[in-house]
Amino acid sequence: MPTSRLDAEDFREQPVAICGKAFVAHWSGALYWPAEEALIVADLHLEPRTAGHDPHETLSRLAETIDRTGASSVIALGHPAPDLGEGAIAQADRDALRVLQEEADWIWVAGRESATIAQQFGGHGIAVLTVSGLTLRHHPATGRVTHEIAGAVHPAARVSRLGHTIRRPCFVGNGTRLILPGFGSPGGGNNILDDAFEPLFGSDGMQVWVLGHEGLYPVAPRLLRGD
């Protein structure tokens, strides 16, 4: 958790290991894989702006993270919008997405609809991606599998410390699989103590990194609270 003696810049990223492979989790909600020069994001949600949701801000944050990491490729887990029709994304946001795709190789990992998404919104599409022994997919596989990075379930942590409680999106893992926060929905999510997460991690223990307002912070499981 943040303290007044430390600069917020010190918390913009945190090291994460998955099956012995090194990653860097970013305050933006993205995961960088240095060995592959790949930036991984989940659930962009670029549908037209609604209350509390701004696709322009999402794309701007993504552009800043690509520049910060120097990623040569982006792996986007999930659909860019719930509707895959022509009007699913505003033209200005579609244009901004194309600019990002010119800067980095772009891969959509979204199950059976991956090819359709790539045809409609640019980039390449693949249902499930396996790289260096790790499997990247949109929805996490059923059960306590290993060697997996996934999205879809929008993990969030409710944290209690020193009489204060916050609820924020988070990365959650156990050293062998990692679930990413929804990159395009920074204000919401499902509590990682909910029953839906038990089949994913069970009693294997959880490692949690919470997206705060100024940084990304590792949080001890004993500080977690249910809703």
C-alpha cells in the first residue's frame, strides 16, 4: 500500500512471475512480457462512451503503456466491444486503434470470434495463443490449471487497512496462472473472494496486485474483504 515517504513513480510497475517466467504488471492494468517484447491487455471495451466509461481514455492509456514499455506487439484478450457490428466502435476510436496497430503487431485472442474481430478491427486473430509454454486465452480454463494468462472475469479486490476500505481492480495469480483486470473498465470488477474465483485458485493461495489511484500495490491476502 502507498506511503507518504515513497514516490508514486516507484509503484508504477511490479514484478510478476508465472511458472518461472518474468513479467511486469503495470499500473495501467497491462502486463508486459520482456522476453517476448509483448504487452498483454484484457477486455478493452471500446464501445461508445457511457457514464464512467471512456474508450478514448482507454486507448490513450494503452498508447502510453506501449511507449513506456517499448512493446513490439500487443496481445488483446477478449472482444473490443460486445457488439461486433460496424457501429460497435466510434470512428475516432477506430482510427486511434488503427494507429496503435501500425506501431505494434496486434493479436486478438478471443476464442471462436477472433478471426471475425481481426477482419473487422484490424490485426491478427487466434482463438487461443501458446507462447513459450504459456497459454493465453480470454476466458480462464475450468479448474486449477497452470501455465495460463487470462482475462474475462474482471478481478477486483476490497482491501481494509488502518480503518479504511477501498475496492479496486487487481491482478490475481498464484505463481502458475494469472488473471488480468479489465483494461477498459477501471472502476468495476468482481470481488476475488467471490465463489466464482474458488475453482480457479482454491486453497493454493493468491498473490494480489491492486490498481490504486497513483500506482500498483501488492496486497497481503489477510487484508482482503468480501463485499
